[in-house]
Amino acid sequence: MKPALDLAKANFRGLTPCVHGADVLEAAGAAGLEREAILDFSSSVNPLGPSDKALQAIKAGFSQIPSYPDSYSNELRDAIASHYAGVDRGNVIVSNGSTELIYLFAEAFMRRGDVALVPAPSFGEYETAVRKTGEKVRYVKLGRGFQVTSEKFLRAMSGNAKIVYFCNPNNPTSMLTSQETLASIIQSALERDILVFLDEDFLEFVDGEETLSMIRRIREFPNLFVLRSFTKLFGLTGLRIGYGVASEELVSVLMNAKLPWNVNCLGQAAAVAALNDAEHLKRTLDLVREEKTFLFSRLSKIKAFKVYPPDANFLFLNIKKTGLTAAQLKQKMLRKGVLIRDCSSFAGLDEYYIRVAVKTRQENERLLAAFKECLS
């Protein structure tokens, strides 16, 4: 038989996995440590973990395991819709993590010869999802200080652009793009029959999120699809639950194309409970707000670091003045039992950028101590 790679579709042969943070098991093995000995600052999720109500809902759902879950996640879709004015169940699709929707969107709408626009730097799965369809990505390099400028995106829309992938706040820069800039890009895309995939996974960590989200403008922009997740703020990371909000027409296409039973019964129950635990969410946001200020202040005092002001629950740093690459600093920190995110895998960045999550005070102080030891 021929090698399996020769039998694979052409657009699958060159695929490689996207690099992510949270590789705790691999990092622990490389450092010769137990997983529990690694403090993970490479993934930006709720430092308090999931709510007790979500955990109780999981336990209560054990009796449902022998049955198929609701393939359409209707109870969860209703719960999500109730949190947004003007949104109905038909505007919501639930997925196996937000990553499923990144891939499904490209699969559903990219046709032969189409191009997707992706900011550089930004989340790597956008590119991989497009390349899996066999089509191409056109990078739009961010402006000075990693700011988004609508002019660059408008110029890039010429020709065969079909989808604009966008992340707000952006990963890995933790920077928020103004509604005016976003609306300008989405409106220009609408006039050209271009779809906009807006990833708001980290927006819930930003003060005033309700007024900043573009979910409230889906009726104004029928070309807009807004992605959200239960991974980051809600801390249901291992259960893999995401969702998208858009026009009923866009959602209908995706609902017909998605895999059946894509979200398990425990995940659906936990997400409904998590949405309704306002106390846990407030406690989380208060902690992140305070610790983000603390961490930014302390990291900014390390002269070899350039720390960019964060909007999300993580910080983006240039470490070139340390004389170390991100990979080298990551290894030094790992020997201290602290895992940071080497950002050199992001398109548009060199080997001198890292990202660190905002965690609890005790954990943040351990991060700072490890940095000082590694740089002394």
C-alpha cells in the first residue's frame, strides 16, 4: 500500500498542529516534574476554576449518561439567548469548544479560490482551519503597537476575500479594538459580501463588556458571526463548550453542517448552571481586575521587560532586552516550576515575545519571584 500521506487529500498533507499554551503534561515531562508541580501561566482561564453550581450540575447529570444528549443543545441555547437583548434560540449555535466553530465556519463558507483575512499576530487556529479547507490565508499585519487599523483591512478586502477572522481582545496582545473600528470593518465587509468571524472569547474579562460586545448588532450586520466560550471566564475548560451568535440564516447553515451530538450532556448542564452563577462570575471578575493591575505594575518594574497594557486576563511582553529568547526564558522558568507562553509561534512575531495569564495573588507572586531569579 502507498504511504498514508500519499493517499490523503492534498490540503491535508501539509497540515501541522497549531501550537498552544497549556502543554502542562509535556512541559512537566521535559522538566522531570510532576504535573501538579507546574504552575500554568500559559493558558488564560478563570483562576478560581468553575463554579460550584456547575460542578453540582455535572454530578446531577450523571444519570443522563446512558442516553444521547440533545443534539441541538436547546436548553443551553435558550439560556444563552436570555442573556442578550434581541437574541433568540435561532441566533445561537453551541459547539464542542469554540474551536469547533472556527473550523466549521471555514468548512461551511470557504469555496475554491476564496481567501480568508487573518490579523498578524492572532490566534493560530484561524489559519489552520482555513488551510484545512484547501484555501489560502492573507495576513493583515497589525499597526504600530499592535493596534488594529481599519484601513489595512479595507485594502486587504479587495479581490477574493471571503472571511475576515478577528479576535477582540486580541490573542496574544490582550488589546481591545474600538467598536468604531470594528463597525467600519464589518460594514465594509458587508458591502462586499464578506463574512466576519469575530472571536470575543476574552471580552467577558473587560469592564463594560455588555456595551462592547458586537452581539447586540447582529441584526444590523447579517454578515457577522460572534464567537464566545465557556472555557475562559467560566472555567469549564476540559468540558469543551463554545457558542456563536449570529443571524438565523448564518446559524441555520452551521446547524445543518455541524456534527450530531457535538456537546455532551454534562457539558450542557454545567454551562447552563455556570451562566446563572452571578456570584461566582462577580468574584472572578473582581479578582482578575485587581490582580491584572497588580501584575502589570510589578512586571513593568522589571527593566528588561516591555509590558503592553492589557485589556483581557493576560499580559503580553517583549523580553528582547533580557538577552534571552522566549524559548530560553520558558525553559528557565520551567525549571522553577512555572510555565509561560512562548509567543514565537504566532505569525507576525519574532522570538522575543511571551504571554502570561492573570492568576491569584499567591500564584502571581510566585511568577514574579521566578522571573527575578531567572533574570538575576
